[in-house]
Amino acid sequence: MAIVGLAWIEKAYGSEGVSNSAGLVAALTIQFNVIAVALFVLYNKDRKFGWRVMLWELVKNPLILGVIAAIVCRLLAVRLPEVLHDTIQYLASVGLPLGLICIGASMKMRTLMRSSPTALAASLLKLVVAPIVCLLIGLALGMSPEYLGYLILMAGAPCAISAFVMAHAMGGNSQLTANIVGLSTLLSVVTASIGLALLKVYF
């Protein structure tokens, strides 16, 4: 969402669209990670569920910490040194390709074929059902076509690479997650293009 979704929005709506969507990314990143951590802790077969365990997992989650740190820096008007800012920009530009290479290397054809119905169902829920639900909510709230476009592109972004990392670190099915990330990344190019085209035609 933060990498692919914002890149799509920048291509479709320019830098202003990215600025308008930044708050949505921050809010959803925290929500998604809190829910994901809670589910992993709740369904972990190796550890008994406990509120302390869940709180500790939330406190040490790097994505949540990163978003909170960014919000604090924004509120305090903290400016990073230009050298550090440029270094982070370079690392960010290679993050997605490197992540996809790692996921591709971890995928096994036998496992992919066995889990393909589940991976396909999860990908379609993420790429088709979620954007339609967001579009209906946006229409009910009276959002402008431009903001509806933000919603569709954000909701229709592929499953995040960090999901694979989190699933592996917290004892989930990382192999299935890798399949979902790979499949949703491939399909998202088609579904997002169709969704944006239909939005421009009918709204």
C-alpha cells in the first residue's frame, strides 16, 4: 500500500495526490499491523495467548514504530540531514524489487500449486472485493472522484512484502504468504488499471 499504492497515485494524480494520501497510509499501516499481530498471537499454536505477549509484539513491531516516529517528527517539525534523507530515498527505491526477488526465491512450485486456490482467493479479496467495498463507502460519504481514485488504488494495492516477513517471524504460513504476495503483485497491475479506467468513465 505504502510502496505500490503511493507510486500508482503519484503516476495518476501527481505529488498532490501523494500528499493527500499520506495520512491514510499512516492510519491504515498502524491498524493493519495491530490486527495482524493480534491474529498471529491469538492463533499461535506454540505459545499460549496472553495480553502481555500481544502488547510486547505490538511494542516491538518495526512498522508501527516507524509510523509513530514519522508522526512525531512531523509534529515536532524535525528535519533529517540531507545526506541521511537521500540515503533513505535510495534504500526505499530498491526495497520493493529486492523484496520481490527474495519472495520469488522462497517460492516452491509444489507448494504454489497446492496453495494456489487459497492464494488466488486471498488475492481476489484484496484486489477486487476490498476496492469495491471502499468505493461503496466512499460514495456513501460523498467523496469526490479524485478521492475515490485514491481509495481504489490504495485498497487495490497488492499484499505487502512485510506480510511475508511478519508471517515468517511470528510462526505463520510464510510459504502461503509468499504465494499471495507474488500472485497479488502480478494481478494488481490488471485490476488496478481496470478499476481506475472504470472510475474515470463512470465518475
